[in-house]
Amino acid sequence: MSKWNLIIKVGQCENCQNCVIAARDEHVGNDFPGYAAPAAASAESPIRILRRVQGDSHMVETTYLPVMCNHCDDAPCMRVAGDAIRKRSDGIVIIDPEKARGRKDIVKSCPYKAIVWNEELQLPQTWIFDAHLLDQGWQHPRCEQACPTGVFETVKLDDAAMAEKARREGLEVLRPNLETRPRVWYSGLKRWQTCFIGGSVTARVEGVLECVAGAAIVLYAGDQRVAETVSDAFGDFRFDGLEKNSGIYRVDIRHALGNASRECVVGESVYLGEIGVALTTSEVETH
């Protein structure tokens, strides 16, 4: 049977908050019997935009990550809630707006922090994939309709077809170690999860500090050669896809104008700043 899935394209979100506003507009003060009770304006939004800032001036990268109910096939909230939460045959998880009243324990059951508490109604609530609209024939939830940058993509496929799509497109889920089998997928999640090392190569030429383009740069972890690149027209270089807290790295820079080397420790992303290259005395004599 075909089931609903949502794909989120990391790197395309610009934190405009349109998805958050659209969800609030749809649910705050609006009652959808059987689906969701009215959301409270004072409650947290069930759609959140997380932010990660990496690097330092002038090499800074900001990534925004939309997070909401994952509509897990093995949802921890369902194990806690009993009949107060149900899983529909199309994959959507619904918190019953009557049976779940007073069940604040349900909020804490979600490892993704995607369930919010409506204090006015004493009710746990979450993003319901706008199931009330999909059941009327809509093909996309409000968050996708409101997004100006194409962050969201709704697909309805059987599990085998979705697994193949995920494999083909490199889609991942949040916290796969939990084995909750989410139906919200992410494209380009490594941008959120990994780090970079970057820097800017310069040299003093006839008394003027110049950017160095075309410098050969090699990245080492211990004695292991990890990657190599060349500096661009502005002297900048960058190595992506490094694991957080992965330890000590060394950057070796070689160019006709000179050489340089730098070490750093990667906990988060590192911008090494301006790295000046210069020839050694023996190299100057050789030249």
C-alpha cells in the first residue's frame, strides 16, 4: 500500500519560517474533529527550524534544519500512549484529540521533541501531516505549499519504492540508531552532521599581500592522506565531510610562491584564517 513520506532538502531552507506560520495558521484556533483539536497560540510550534553555524569570518556556513513529527513506523510515542495514538494505513500518526487529554507523558516519549503540550486543553499535539487536507484530495501539506525555496517534497509510495528512492537519492533519516523508521527523510543531511576545514592562502609579492590561486593543498589525519584540493581565485580552500570530534588534522600547502603547514583539532568546523606562504632560505637560493 502507498504511504505518505516527506523529503526535506537540507541546504535549501533559508529560515523564512513560512512552514511554521502556515502550520500555525492552519491549526491555531481551528478544530478538526478526529484529527486534531485547536492548537493554542501560546504553545510551541510542532514544526521547528534548527540552526547550525559553522566556521568563522569570512568562511561561515549557516544551515537550517526543519524538524517535525517523523510519523515513525515504530513510533516511541505509540508504545507509551496505547490507544491514545494511532497509526493509519497510509503511514500517518494521529494523536487522538479526546483519548490523549491529560497525557503529558506522551510529550516526553518523542526522542525528536516533536510533540508539544497544549496547556489550555491539557493535550499533547504534533504535526499531523495535514491529514485532514490530504483526505480531502490535497496532494501536499501546508508547509510544502508555503515554502518559497522548494525545501519540502511530498511523495506517496509503497515501502519498497520509497526504500529504493532513498537509496538512489541518498536520503537519510534523523537519528537512525533509534530504529524508529521515520517517514520524514532528509536530502543532504551530511551538511548538518559533518564539519569542514577551510582557510585562505596569501603571499607577499613585491611588498603587496596577494591571494594565492592554484596552491596545492593536502589534508592529513596523522600520516594518512585524507583529501587534496587547490585554492580558488580568492586563495580560499575547504575540505568538507569531516566527522565531528574527529581529532587532529594537518594541512600542507605547496605553491611556487612558498609553502606552509597548519594543524588543527576538529570538534566543530574550523576556519584557519589567512595562511601566508613563503619560501625557505634554501628554496630561495635554489630559485
